[in-house]
Amino acid sequence: MKYNIALLHYTCPPFVGGVEEIIGQQALLFNRYYHRAKVFVGAGARFSGACEVEINPLLGSRSRRVLNAQRLGFEGNPKKMEALTGEIYGYLVESLRGFDILIAHNILAMPFNLPLTAAVHRMGQESLIPIISWNHDSPYFYLGYPKYLDLFPWNILKRAYAGIHYVVVSESRKAMFESLYGKRQRISVIPNGIDPVQFFRLDPATVRLIQEQRLFEAEFLMVQPSRLHPRKNMELSIRVTKALHDLGIRARLLITGAHDPHQPKTMHYYNKLTDLSRELGLEKDVLIMAEYSFESGEKLSVDQITIRDFYLIADILFLPSLQEGFGIPLLESGMIKLPIVCSNIPPFVEIGGEEVCVFGPDDPPQKIAKKILAFVGEMKTQKMFRKVIRHYAWDNIYHNELMPLLTRVVASR
């Protein structure tokens, strides 16, 4: 299913802030998976050509009308606040026509625009649109919060409503909101994520490959940036991948595999490698980019940017070459701190020294696989990298948690 999704907050990028960053990332994520995402805020700007942004100062936290209405409400005169709530409610009802779901970030949890909070509550009570309240924080969690927040109408921030679905960003936050709302209220935990696509500035072709092959879900990813040539010893790379599988590690192998323009016989070598992959049951786990076609039928063109992207998402550089004059991939990997596992041929040893893991080109695949696991097992940074990619990359959060939630919430209407 593809949904029309409205994202609501006080501000969006280029305003700097944690919630603003999350809204920007979610909007780009939804658009990447062909939903229509539109951001509604009180202040900000269109931060991406792919995302619609609508600005209405009444949605912000610094509007003079909002601040004046809240001040009068605090002084015991709620009429302006009630009128402004009605005006915001009317604007939202009209603006959200045609949308399948509203995700309101912090609007129902923070006291920065109470008329907006009340308007969204009213929409939820009237079931005008499925609403997810994405709660990052609450003033009630901190000692010394202003005591007027316990009084009407501010105390609506302390209550949850049956017609609204609640999301928090961590288990600890869930416990805190349960103590505020009561444990009977269903609260989902979906963590904040990171978008490797934006963080690494990945090339669009790389992004397509990652999406089609679900590379962010890989348990262990090896990259071999080599031309298709027997002295690159790619058969060993494939057999080591199989040995890792046998040890319980679902490894995947990326071979950039450009054809050598001076060696027409490389097509025969490519066929030999694909036959070996098929024989070992690794057709889906060994990706040779030389002949890779997208689902659309277009060919992937591998260049230096693509190879850099592979370095950025891989766990190790794997080079089992039988002969080399030098070893530029070792330099490239060193530049981005990618762990290197390579054959102990003289150029690699000269470049890498004690900073790389080496093996004999004739070593059995099982021995090399165990050496790889021992090598990376001592690297907490590598473990943290893979943990972040698998559990906190927005693409994985989308598939495993966010899309199921959207489907459930829309269906519940």
C-alpha cells in the first residue's frame, strides 16, 4: 500500500533540532518508498525537492496570536484560545483532505502551542483522520516543571485518548509515558533512526541497489573491488562466503567486477563465477556488478563513486589476490577506516603491515572464514556499525516497524 502521509510539527529544516531532523528524514524515507509525504509546520522551508512543505504560522510555537491566546488562557480568559483552536481545527480539516494518516511529532506531548494540541485532539476524538502521536518528550518528566501544567486546559498534555495511536522512541520513554497516561494505553516503541543514504551522500544508483537487494539487512557484508580476472582469485571469495554461511553467518559478497577491456576472456571467467555461486547455493548472496541489471532492466554502471559507496556500507574489504603490483583498494579502505582482510602477497603486506588481517591464498576457505570472524570479533567499532545499520537504519525501521504500524493504524479506522 502507498499512503498519503501528513507530518506535523512546529518547525522543520533548515531549523536545527532533533525532532526537525527526524521529520526531514521520515519525509524523505516515505517519498523514497513512493508514498506521498507532506510536512505541515509553523516555520521552516522546503528542504528537499522531493518533499512538499506547507507553512502556516499558527502551527508554530512563536506566533504572536498563539502566545497571546495562551497568555490570556493562563490569566483565566480562555475565549481567544478556544477561538484559535477552532481556526486551527478548520485549517487542518481542510488541508488534510485526501490524506490517509497524520503523524504529529510532539504536538500532543509538549506545551508550545496548546490551541494546536487541542485541535489535533478534537480531530482524533471525531475520527476525522487516523492520527499517530509521535512523542519524543514531555515536560512532566522533569523536576520543577511549571505547576500550571497540572491545571486545565494544559493538563490535556497528561492524557491519552483512545482514538489516537502513540509512538515513543525508546523503552525507557515508554515506561515514562505509561506512568503519565496509564498502562492501559497502547504505546508502540519505534526508535529514532539514521539515514545512511543521506549521511553518506550515497549515489542514486547505489541506493537503488541497496533497496532491491535489501543490503542494509545483511548480517555481514564483504566487498571486493576488482576487475574480473583469475589472478583476483574470486573463486576463493565465493568459497569463503560459503564457509561463513556454514559457520552460521549469513554473509553477502559484493564484487565490483568490471570487465577488463583488454581481456575479452573475462566473460568466460564471469560465467565460471556465477556457476560456482549457483553450485554453492549463493546466487542471492554473491552479487557481481559486471552484469547486474536492476528490476527495471537497466544496467548498473559501476564507477568510483559506486565503489566508494560499497566501502561505506561494507563490514570488510576482502582481497584474496594471487598477484598484484600494488593495492589501491587498501589505501581507499584505510581512508574510511574499513577493516581489511587480504592475501599475504608482498604488495599488500608492504602497504598494510600489522594493520590488516592476512591469510595465505592457498589457505582453506574454512580457515580464512574463522580468521575473519576472529579479526572482526575484536573490533567493537565494526560491531557497532553493523548494529546501527541493521537496527537503526531508517530503511530497516520502515520495513520492520514503521510500515506495519501505518498499515495497522489506517486499517483501524
